[in-house]
Amino acid sequence: MRKNIIPIILLLFLAIHEQTVYSQTINDMFKSMPAELLPGVSEGNKTMLIVDTAQATVPYIFGEIQKVKHSSSYLKIKTSEVGNTQIKLLPVTEDSLIIAVIKTVCGGPNTDVCNSIVSFYNNEWEEMDNQTFIHTISPEMFMDSSKKESDNYKYALSLPDIYPISATFDETSTDLTLTFNYKERLTDLQIKEFETYLIDDKLLLKWNGSNFK
């Protein structure tokens, strides 16, 4: 009888663990998000933001935070006139999940030149190695590598102010879109030269359960 108890307890533990993993929603993760990742946002602010309404704006010490999009696995909030934060839950193969966070800041005359920083965390909000989940985000990702030995290719990559790259998660899937925001920073002549080596200014990355491809 004693021998049968141990397997039963183990099965119960695994079942509870699996249920806990899959029951974690964006609300749970947002509530436990460390203060250093959202400076000035209180627990009360977080609770108000995730109330089930179409849109929510709450005051905080740096102004207002606005909820832009919200689902069970995705949250996008506007933290200032030029900044926003996206949080996405990504399922992994070992019955668990990781949290992806995108922080984006926009600038320029029409605030349409945006640059993003993407980071990854486990469900305890311990930061993980980006290289495990995504290649280094850089202009080379958008370029025609077959022309990389050309001197003009190297010149194109050396142009100043071509590096703003923004990242956006799809609300209903795990797709990640990278946008190369180079046009606003270059002259027409530079753009013409640069686009000779450019494949596209958008790149769609698919989550395969362990990394983006």
C-alpha cells in the first residue's frame, strides 16, 4: 500500500504543477512584474489597468499609463507620449512559459522613428539570455547577405542613424514583427543607395516553442 502512495502523490504534484503553469495569465505575470521594469507603477496602478474594460487610463508619478491592448497572453501599455511596453507570454516545450517584454521609445518630428529593446524572463521574473530565444536584432537581418562583400554594402551599414528597429507582438498569436525605421533619418540619395542592399523593411519571426525563427 505504501508503495502505491508515492506514485499517486507524484502524479498529483505533476497535475497541480501543470495546471499552475497553464493557468498563469498575463494578469498574473503583470501583477508580479518587478518594480524596476515598470518604475513608478504601483500595485494599485497594475490592478486598475487589468480590470476587464475596453480601455483604461490610470495616473502615476510620471503622468498617465494607458492600456492599449489586453488579452489572456498579451498586454500593451502606453507609458508616456513616446514610450510603450508590451508583455507577451510564450509557451515552451516543457509545459511552461517564458515572458517576453518589449520596451519601445519613439522620437523624431512625428514620433514615428521607434526603437525597441526585447528581453526575456522566466515565470519568476528572472532575466534569461536573449541569444537563447532570438538572434541579435540588427540592420543585417534586413539586408541581402549575398551582397555583403561589396564595399557599398559595408558603406550602407555604416551610415549614421540607420539603427532604429521596432518590435511588435501580434495580439492573438506568438508572431513577432520587426520594423526597420531607417527612412526618416537618411537623405533621399542615401535611401536610394541603401535600398539596393535591403530585402525588406519588415521581418516576421515565428515562435517555434523554443525560439524565434
